[in-house]
Amino acid sequence: MDRTGFKPTLSLLDGTMIVAGSMIGSGIFIVSAEMLRHVGSSGWLMVVWLITGFMTVAAAVSYGELSAMFPKAGGQYVYLKESYNPLVGFLYGWSFFAVIQTGTIAAVGVAFSKFTAYLLPAVSEDKVLLSAGNFHISPAQVLSIATIILLTYINTRGLKSGKLIQTSFTIIKLVSLFGLVILGLLAAKGEVWDANWANAWDLHALNKDGSTGSYTMGAALGAIAAAMVGSIFSSVAWEGVTFIGGEIKNPKRNLGLSLFLGTFVVTIVYLAANIMYTAVLPLQEIASAEKDRVAVAASNAIFGNIGTYVIAVMIMISTFGCNNGLVLAGARVYYTMAKDGLFFKKTGELNRFAVPEFALWIQCLVACLLCLSGRYGDLLDMVSFVVVIFYVLTILGVFILRKKRPDAERPYKAFAYPVLPAIFILMGLAFCVLLIMYKPGFTWPGLIIVLIGIPIYYLAVANKHKTGS
């Protein structure tokens, strides 16, 4: 019997679909526009996606060792706590609850609404339902909140319904994305491709109005780091499967394998999608796509006017399935924190369907409030830095635990240890240092959110000792 009380019902396919489905939301359809404005050329756009893909797969296979050592609910929170101390684990869990997971759920929910508006203009983000001074509520925000509430309710009814949505929606969106890529490459325009790749390695700024700007060496590195914010945003949440380790069948094998398979498949999809973009759209059209909706512009080039509706349906399926995976996995972190006496006690309880219902609903509440705030996009930019810092700390934990617990059972060992984990750590630190130097607005707000967790932790510890829980 699993000591957490969770039922191990998820197969390797389910785990892989949770990894892939949680990664593929709205990012791949949008972020390439801003990324191209930073780097200015097809070659460098692909390099940024390749770096991010390498980092993602490298991190995932390193997490495989930790997931096999601690195959239980909580995932990254548990790994950080075991590698360092309860404070570091809590700071991750606090940041995760305050903005990382809830902010991502809000952003993906609003993306669902934005593209639904192509089919149902009544739910447009440009309309106003309620207004009070500078505070406005749009139909898009209301619809996004409704979808988050619906997915939360479905996941309170047990893992079976949640995993059915996740697996089916992820398969549909993978097939749809591959289909879009293949049709796009078949519709490729030779003159567009040749023009886009003529100066593939000319790194420069490419503005919406068509003007360009050159970089000094330092600024060029900063531009690459800034471009990576978009690709990293599109590639996070793969670790969500580790949060539900207590519900995976044969977790010592299947957790690590699902991490590798899911991240590898998504990396291939992302690279293929960007090759397709450069095959059907001139670089200037990618960089200046309306509201950065590159996929809409590409779909119009492939299918004509109906392309807008084709891509809208694809993104609705993609974001709905993505949010289901985020909602499903996130609550397990708060459950494990509560079991450690560091979160609301009620979040550490399972309902009759063996899921942490209260944890699901408070996650829902914060995500809905972030939808109303309209600041979800800014928050996600702010925490890109924090997310990578926690990835680095977690993978550094592989080295620490090899020293602290050399005799611990390791059914799965980090691939190419110590080289691959070390490369990720160096690349992650380089990314963070470049953001601190050249894009400080992406760093200090996220750090403030993390640091607010320090007094909260000591208050929680004091309360734990006071109540004796």
C-alpha cells in the first residue's frame, strides 16, 4: 500500500502524456515572434530552440534519478527538501503556489479564451463585461475562470477522469501539430525559405516595423537569453509528472522513462514547428505577426482564410489539455507540504476518490484571481528566472545526494552523469546571469516572490511547534 494513500493507476503512456500535454500549451503558437525580434535570423531562432530542447531533455533525464529515489507525491519539492533542507523545499513550494503553477494555469486559461474568440467573438478579450475605475473584466477572463473551475471539478472526482482527458487531448494535439507541420512543409514556398535562410547566422534585433539593430558581444548574449525566456516558457511543466509519483505504476522505472519520452517528443515537435514557420512565412511576417500569433499567420498561409479557424480549434484543444495536466499535478505538491506541516492542514487530506480536493480548490482560487488581475503574463516573465534557478538547484541535488547518500537505492541513474547534469547546471546558471545583467526586470520581481516565502516558512514552523502537529 502506498504510504501517501494515493492509488498507483497511471501507466507509462499516461505519464508520458502528462509530461507532453503539460508542456504543449499556447507557447509554441506564439512565442517565436518575440524570440525572432531578439535574434533576427532563422538560424539563431533554431539555435535558441535547440539549446532549450537540450536543456529540457538533460534536466528531465537527471530528474529521473531523483524520481526513482523518491517515487512519491510532491516531486521537485521533495527532491529539494531531501537534497538541501526543508526551507529550500518550502521556498520552491511557496513560489509554485504563489505564481509558478497558478500563474501558468491562469495564462493558459486566458490563451484558451483568446482563441475561442475566433469562433465565438462574444468572448473576446477586447470586450468589457464589468468595469470599476481602471479595473475591467472581459468575457475572455470569465471563460478562462470557468474552464479552470471545470477542470478542477473534474479532477476532484478522481484520477481516472483526469487522466482520460490528459491522454486523449495530448494524443489529439500531437497528431494535429505533426499534421500542421507536414502540411506546412508541403505548402512551403521556395523563395520564402531561401530568403529566410540566406543570412541565417546574422544575429541582430528585428523590429515589428522592419527596422533592424546590431548588438555588441555582451548585448548579443543578453538577446539570446531574452529569446530563451519564450522557449523556456513553452518548455516548462514537464516536471509535473514527478508531483504524482505516488500514482504512477512501477514509478522507479516509469517516472524517469516518461520524463525522457515526453520531453524528447515535445522538443522534436517544437523544432519541426519552427522549421515550418520559416518555410511558409517571411521573417518579417513572423516578427510582426498580429498579437504575436505566428501559428495563425502560418495557418492562413497554408489553408487560406479558413486557417484562422483551424489553428483556433487546435489551440483550444492544446490549452485545455495542457491546463488539465497542470491542475491535476500541482495540487499534489501542496498535499505533500501539508503532510510536512508547512501548508494548510486540510490540503493534506484525500477525498473519497483518493485525490487532494481542498488542495485542488485553493489552487483554483489563486489561478482565478490571477486571471482577474490581468498580470499573469508579467508574472510568468518574472518567474522564468526563478524556475530555472530551481531546476539548477534540483539537478545539483543529484551530486549532493550522491555524496550524502552513496548507498541509497538508485534504480535509475542520471544519464551521462556527471557530464550531462553539469552541462545543464552551467547552461542554466549562464542563462540566469545573462538575465540579471541584461534583463533585470525578468529577475528581481521573481526573487522577491521567493524571498517572501522565508518569513512565511518560519511562521509555519512556529505554528507547527505551537500546535504540536
